Amino acid sequence: MPKMPIKSGPGLNLGNAVSIDHFFQQAISQHRQGDLIGAGQAYERILVAAPKHFDATHLLAVVNAQRGHTERARTLFARALAITPGHPEVHFNRGTMEREADNAAAAIVDFDLILDSQPDHTGALINRSIALQTLRRFDEAIADSDRLIELTPENPVIWNNRANLLLDCMRVDDALACINKALKLKPYYHDALNNRGNIFKELQFFE
């Protein structure tokens, strides 16, 4: 069944919170289904009626980040934080966008703000460690990795990320041990298998 276009109509206004909430739930559904254009249009319509609607502002920023519209996303993330200062999910999503946009320094600022109040926030620790690694701040990245191992020792992604970090530090044997740990937890973990193959190639362990 083709998606129905979003049409303007009565009922979406500041005086009808129930209507706005209903329309917002529809927008979230579109977003979850991967219809970024439709979801973005829906969030925009909500903001015409309710300019300070925090969730619509935040999720419109996320849509723009997902579509690669980084500057527009930055403006919207800042607007969401003006409505609800210090909101950890906004900082996390903005930080993740900045890290993926190769703006590691800006990403670290957002992750620091989360970890100041939630020191065991796993997602922020993972992303900050990767951003610190990008900036070759290896001691700080390893400290975050150490904390992640304490918090989630059975997470293969943590061990694989740690292996990549240790490889950058030229600690090949330690990196290989971490990859083996990741593969023990998840035997068919493709990224870890690829990383181990690359290490064996570097070590000339061709068999």
C-alpha cells in the first residue's frame, strides 16, 4: 500500500494538545519505519503549531542528522537544548553526529556533559573513547575503555573496539587478545574476524 501524503487540515493547533500528540505519534511511527522525509515534514508541521515542542524539535534534528544535513541539525539540536537545557539524549545524538562528521573535539564536549552527571552512561563512554582515539588521546581513550570493560564485560563490541584502540597504540599482542575475547563471546562477529585477519596479515601468519 503506498504511503498517504501528509495533508494540511484542521485540528493541529496550539489549542488542541491531543491533536498535536496524535500527530506526533504518527510522525514517530514514520521515523521508525525509515520514512525520514515524511517524518521530517510531520515534525515541521508540529513546530508550526507549537514552536517550542521539545520532542518535535529534537527529532527533527535527528532526522536532519540522519539525512546528512549537519548544519541544519546543529541549529535544531541547539534549539532543543534551549528548550530543555542539558538534556542527555540531545547531547548524545548531537555528539554522535559530530563524531561521525569527523568533528571529534565537538563530540567530546557533548559526551563530557553527559558523563558529568551519568558517569556510567555506556553509549557516551563508547563514543567518547572512539573520539579520543581519533584525536590520539590514547591514555584517556583507554581509561574509558577500562571503565566499559568493568560495566559490560560480556559485550563483544567493547572488546573489539578496545582491540582497535590498542592496535593504534601498537600493542598488537594485547589487541589480538581482545579480539579473541570478542570472538569467544560472539564467534561469527564479522568485524572482529576481519580485524583478526588483518593482524595475522601484519604478523605474516598467513595460514
